[in-house]
Amino acid sequence: MPRRSDEPRRDPTGSRRGSSRDASPTDSEPRTGEPGIGGISGARAYTPRGRTVREERGTPPRAVGAEQRRTPRSTRSGDPFRPALQVLDGGRAAARAGRRDAPAAGRGGVVRTVAPRTPRGPGVDEPPPRRRTTPRAPRRADRTAARRPSRKPPRPPKLADSRLRLRLGTALALTLFASIGIRLIFLQAVDAPAYAGGGVIDRTRTVELPAARGAIYDRTGAPLVRSVEARYVFADPTEVEDQAGTAQALSPLLAIPASKLTELLKPRKLENGNDSRFVYLARGVEISTAKQVQALELPGIGVHRDERREVPGGDLAANLIGFTSQDMVGLEGLEARYNDVLAGQDGKRRYEAGRRDLDAAIPGGYSLTTPAKPGSSLCLTIDRDLQFRTQQILSEGMAQVRGGTGAAVIIEIPSGEVLAQASNPTYSAAKPLPSDPVAREDAATSFVVDPGSVHKAITYGAALQEGVITPDTTLPIPNNIKMGDTWFHDTHPANGKRMSIPGMLAYSSNVGTITIAEKLGRDRLIDYQKRFGLGKPTGEGMPGEAGGRLLPADEWSESSHGSVPIGHSVDATPLQMAAAYAAIANNGTYVQPHLIKEVISPDGKRTPAPAPVTRSVLSPQNAAALRTMLEAVTTVDHATGVNAAVPDYRVAGKTGTGSRVVNGKIETDKVSSFIGMAPAENPRYVIAVFVYSPDGGGAAIANPAFRDMMQFTLRHYRVPPSTSGSAPKFVVYPR
């Protein structure tokens, strides 16, 4: 676009367009109220066609003589639009115009007036504009030019330095990227294990590797109880779709009523408010049965590895072995007593696995396996065959008694090992529940009674050892004797005759025993009771073994001098009494009875059990003499133990009739017993049989039971018959 000319625009006649003033030689005419045409107001007053607004509107012209004020600014430029352009140009055009019009700056204070144009009539041509023909009068020398104060153009806004912004932005960007880089380094190098570990935890599965529980063997290595692999069936109640249908399908396989299974399958809440997602349906399930359960593919039903305790003999030694819980924790018997030995240490397998359909070990992922350590096994001193026959004989005898209790113990001489230990009633260790708790007790160690006359052997042994009597001693024995306020009688009255020591034992004379005990004295009798092992547990190995009780010396009354020597006012167990007789059979040396022979570690190493406690009670000579005198019990006519004799073998022993406390009440003479040894000349075994019969008559059970047990034991171990002939002939009433 071409540059606009600074000269004022003119019409065809030569006059400047937009000027409404007449030419006038003077500049001092008065100014009218009409705005100046040469300024911005004049510019606004022109129309695009070059005519004034007044002319367009038809306004009549001003009267003659009207004058317009002309400012010096209007004289500097003839372009009426220049002031507007100067405003839009920010003052730059004004500055340039000011420099061009600098010579006329001195006239800035002069005001000139011009007469308005007189409109011409029609047909009259507009005269050409007048032009100045004479030069302007020179400025007076005594008058200084009035300078209009220069107006500084408005300074444009100062823009920011782009270089500073660039540097600041670069620094911020570098700082941001540096922070991100440092954080990434920490995440990848420093914090990586923690984040990786957190992810591993979410993907880790832990599987228990149960350790096999140790077995229990008899002395020959035959298993009495062992663990076998099994399965357990479980349910996730939140995934079971049809509770009733699932229960009906599982009931015949698990042998559990459908109603019970339905109850187990019902959803339930845990203590923390979450849904229970695991419940046992059956434990110790056969593997074949578990496969049938899996084949059903029931939603929410699963099968997993389990362990089951197998008892081949059922009730064989059940009162000794005991049983475990479903979690393989010993609850009773040797299973409970040696639980720490039998139980192994479970292992673990931890590995990374996927989820849902990919719930399997991730190849190459995290995996750590801690092998399970099986438990050790126990080898008992029990002989399985002898145990079976002992239980059988005892059960046959106890079948004649209603509500009775029986116990039998067989001890090997001289080792003190318990070869058999039977109780009646009994139960099956293979299915311990439901069963009567009384039937699960081991009567040999928990059946506390007044031993009765079997205690007399202790009294006579102490008297022999202390020299109070000899094997040839005879004493006049009255039919009764009074101790304190109590009379004591004999079942075989002697009527004052002299009786031999074997005769007193054969007829179980209470009067003769009390007479000898009076010579022995209270304190020495108590001392020998303790030496023979009464008053405290034997430590055989059974849990909960009773210790019995001895009457302290300061609690003795006058009648105690008569009751204690004959086995009353004394509490003892069948095992304690059997151990006392074993000391007599073992040439006077007491050997602690024990059930554990050795411990077998998982690698097969055998560790013998600790040696039993031993102590001397009688001299071998006195022990042999006492054994010989005890033979009278089974050989003398009408003796109390004739029906306990074993053909072809010499048997030494003693019968007993004692009492028992039942429901807080003493039942007198309801406990019958027989304790004997064979062969008497060189004993190999001691057997004790105790029978509690509420209706009495226990002797008719205990004596034959001893005989049958001893006979089987001697033949089982192939002990030859007695070679020294028959027992000596005893004289009960020597002259």
C-alpha cells in the first residue's frame, strides 16, 4: 500500500477538502463556537465524499463574519486524519511531524480566525482557494517563541527478557528430570528388593509338608501302632453351590450322615467377621475313597494329604498305647507321654504360583522347601503275643463279674522289663471314640487299692532281713488279737498252736503277721515299705501313674499297728506290688519296672532307654528263704493259693484280699489278688493279678488267671520245668 501523502487533500477547484474557513490575511479574528476543522474534531466532521456533515444535513451556513479558531497544531499539517493516525501510531508519527514542522513552532501561541465561506448561488463557480502571496512578518525580536511543552510519547510496556525465561525453564526441566532419574535409581537399585518382595508375598503359596509320626513297636519289632498316608476331605462353604446335593453325594463315601454334612457346609462367619472358607468334612480317609470323592468334581469340595494312625491289634495294649487326635497329637497313654519323641517336625514348601486357572508353580519363580523331619519310634518291652494272651485270660475271668475292674502285670526277672500289662475293661485304640473314659484307664498304674495280704511278704521279708525271724521260727498263734479298739481274726484259726512261718503264709494268718510286725517295729516296717517301692510312682513310663500312699508314723493309731502289717491302711497299685515281688524274685534287688526298651531315630539309629533304678532291699539268702516259704501258699493243703499252682513248675506267691474306695465309700474285701513267681527256685517271671468284684468272689478269678498266664508265659519262652523236684514239704503246726 503506498505511503499516504502528508499534503492536504484538495477538491477539483484546488481548495483543501474539509476546510470551512475563508481565506483571511489576518490571524486575529475572533473565534466562534464552531469546532476547528483542521483538528481531530474536524476529521470526524467529514464524510467519505469530502463534504461536511453540515452540508450533508443541509444545515444553513454560518453567518458572515463567523470565525473559526485555528490552533497552531492545525497549521502544521493539512491532513485532518493525521491526529487520529498519530494516536493509533503511539505518537511516533507526531514526533516525525513535529520535526518537519519545527520552523512553525514559534507560532504555536498565535490564534487566527477566518470568516466562514459564503455559499455561492447556483451556477456560480467556486473560486479557487487563496494562497499566501506575501511572506509572513518576521518574529519580533523582543518576543521569545512560546514553545509548547513537548509531550513524551507513552512508553510501551517493557517485555520480559526471553533469555532469562529460557534459562529458568531449562533449569526447572533439568531439576524435574534429575529428580525423576534419582527416584528411578532408588526404585530399581535400593527399593527393588522390597517391592519385589511385596509382589512375591502376593504370589507366594505355602504348603505344609506333614512329618510322619513315629511308630510304636513291641520288643520283637512288630508294630503296635503306626502312621499311614491318608487323605482329608474339606469344603469351602463359599463355593458350595448345592449344600443338600453335595451332602447327599458325599454321605455314602464318608460314612457320615447327610444331615451332619449339610450343617458343616453351611456358610459361617469367623471371629474377625470374614467368611469361613475351610471346614474339615472327614479326616484319615482312605486314598481309594478320596479318589472317588475327587471324581465327583463337586464345587467347593477338596482333598488333601493327611495322616492316619493305624492300630493293627485294635484293643491290643490299647490302655498302654493310648491314642492321638486327628492332628496327630497324643492324648492318652504312651502317645501322650512320649508325644515329643513320636511327633516329627513338619516341613514347608513356599513357591510362587499364579491365580485362578493358573494356580500352579511358576517355572523359575521363587521356591523354598524345608523338608519334614519324621518323628522317632518307640520300641517297648511288651511282647505282643504275651500281651494278647494276658488280655484274653483276664477278659475271660472278668466276664464273670459285673462292673468289675481287672489288672495284670508280667515282669521279667532280672531286667525289670514289663512283658505284658493288661486292663479290663478296655477299648479299641483304632476307634477310641466314643468309649468310656474308665475303659481307657490303665488299671495297673491307676487302680489304687489296699493290697491286703499280698503286703505280708514285705512284712516277713523285713523281719527276715532284720533278724526278727528265721525260716525255722515258730510262734503260738491265737485266734484273734486286739490292737487298740480293733480285733483282728484269722480265717484258719490256730487255737493257740504254734505255727511255722511257711504255715502263717500258707493260711495267711493275720494274727501271726501282726505279732511279728510288733517285734519288727513301726519305723522299720515303714522303711522297708519304701525300699520295696511303695508310696511313690515307679516311673514305668505311663502318664498319670498313681504313687499310692504310706501311712506316716505320726498318723499311726493303736489299730494301725494291726492294719498296716497285713496290707490295710496302705494304698498301692498293682504295678507297685508286682515290682516289690520282683525284688524278692531278683535275689533281693529292686529293679525299677519299665516299658521303654529303646528309641529308634528316623535314620534307624537305636538308643537304649535309660538304665532303670536299682537298689538292694534283701540279701540274696533272705530273698531265697522268703521265696521258699512263699511256695507253701500253692502247695500246702487248704492253703489260700492252691488253685494258682502251675503244673511241673514250682510257684512262690501270695494271695490277698483288700479294699477299695468307690464313690467316697470303702468297699472292704472286694479286691482279690495273687502275685507269684516261677520257677520258684530261679524265678524268671513275676505276675500280679488284681480283680475288683463288687459282689465278692474275686479270688476265684485272680488265682486261676495267674495260673493260666504263668503257664502260657513259661511255655511261650520255653522255660524248662523245675529240675529240683517238687516244693519242700511244709509243716504248718510243728509239734
